[in-house]
Amino acid sequence: MPGLDPFTPDHDYCVYCHAPAAGMCAECGALCCVDCVELVMGWTTRRATCRSCLERSEAPSTRPNHRSPAILWVIAVAVGAAAIAAILWLD
């Protein structure tokens, strides 16, 4: 029908309580408001995690995230560089 436009909401809404969403869950990407997430400590920063992801995980603060192999590589390179520096310093 001419003259009818599709509905476009002003805000993105929370999937749990339908309040205006503040951002996405760090685990699943669901849009959530501030009241429906919990800040969980990752390796270096806090991450907003939604209710269902918190219920699925046993201990979200101790669970490694997807960046752990990269951190291990950085540590390995730093230890290797320190070993090389120590060998060169002793000579």
C-alpha cells in the first residue's frame, strides 16, 4: 500500500526486559540493557556478560577467553628475549 512505511524503532531493545539496550554481551552478542548484564573480569579488562551466558558458565571469572593463546605467545617471546639477553650479558 502506498504511504505505509515499515516500522523502524528509535532504539535497539534488550532481549530480556525490552528496555533500550546499552550494548552487546561479550559472549553471545545479544543486545542487553545495563540491568541485565554483569561485569565479569577477563584477562585484562571487565566484560559485560548477559544472564543466560552467566547461567551456562560455571565460573565466568576464571574461564579463559579466546585471546589466551596470544597472551601465551607474548609471554614465550618475552622469556626467550630475556634468556638471549642474559646469555649475551654473561659473555
